[in-house]
Amino acid sequence: MAETRKHNASEASDAETIELARKEASSASAFLSFLKKARTGDPIPPDVIIKFAKMVEDSLMLDNLGRMQLVNLCKYMGISPYGSNDLLRFYLRHKIRMLKDDDQRITWEGIDTLTKTELREACRERGMRSTGLSKDAYRAALQQWLDLSVLKNVPISLLIMSRTFYLHDEMVSGDSPSESGIDDGSKGVTGLADVMSGIDKEVLNEIVLEMASSEEKSTNADIKKIKMEVLEHKK
């Protein structure tokens, strides 16, 4: 009996340790450490980038984007950039819902069922290159998107913004990594880190505060500093 109680206590302790580690890994302070590494160019494993990308939810991103960022994102996605900030957020949320539904549909039906025209249109809708590529290249690009959107649950808003980095590199090089067969999908994931590390400070501060726990807000020096900056900015 004593051995059983000891074993159960050990299991409970292990579970608490795992849960504590999970909370620490998904904390606002851990997110700030990740951003610091991303800005200094330190190598970050793709699974770590994806883990932190999931923390920047679509609602967090859209609710905190400023006017020019909303306008630019609407233009990039082929959405009318006119109207109030709330209206532009509404347009973008609607677009994101449509893309999520379409991602699920393509995944269920199979990407191989799409024609070249359908693949090209799907890439265009997601802000990816949609001219001058072969059917296989369009399929590879869309599959990378689906892997992150459906299988990894990466927020659509981050994926869209990361495509601007990806598309710029393709246009500069004059070729698509998928076309040349040298991209294993890691570049798309790296683009997520580029987006998160490049978010405007005011927007990032709001996002970090939304992520932060009550304990972090009262005890963590970096979070407390961010909280003060946000209050000063709102004066």
C-alpha cells in the first residue's frame, strides 16, 4: 500500500511538472524570448516557430493592427481598403473564415482533384504567386499552406502576412523555390518568424499583454514595462 501511494504521488508530481513546463513554454515571457532570438537571427527550430505562431491568434492580430496595416493587408488580399477600421477588420475576418473553410474542403476532397486553374486561383486567394508556374509548383505551394493551416493550426492572418516575405523573395530571384525543387517548406515557416519579429512595437505590446497571465503582469519586469508603455501610448 505504501509503495502504491508513493507511486501515485510520484506520478502526480511528474504531471504537475509537465503542466508547469507547458505553461512556461506558452507564456508571454517565453514569447518575448523567442522574438529576441528571431530578431538577432539565431536559428530556431520550425516546431518552435509554429508553437509560438499559434499564440498569435487571428483575433489578437486583427484587433491590434493599426489603420495603415489594415489598409495594406486588405489591398494585398484584394479587399476594398475603404471604410472604418472596424469595417476593414470585418472584411478581413470574413476573408479568413472563407479561407479556413476552403482549406478544410481542399484537404477533405484532396489537393490532387484540383485543376491547374483551380490551384492557381487558390494560390492567388492566399496571397501567393499565381503566375508563371507549373501545376506541380502551384500544388506544392498550396500543400505547404495547407500543412500549416490545417495540420499545424497556424493562424491564417500570420500565414497571409508571411506570404508577403515569401512572394517578395520569389519575385527578386525570378523563380519559385517550389519550382526549382529546393524548398522543403522550412522557408515558409521562417517567414512566420519574420512576421512576428517585425510586428510594430505598439501592436506587439498589446498582443503580449493579451497573452500575459495575471502573475506575469504583476511579477515579470519585462511585462510590467510593456504594460506601462501601453498605458503611456493610450494617454
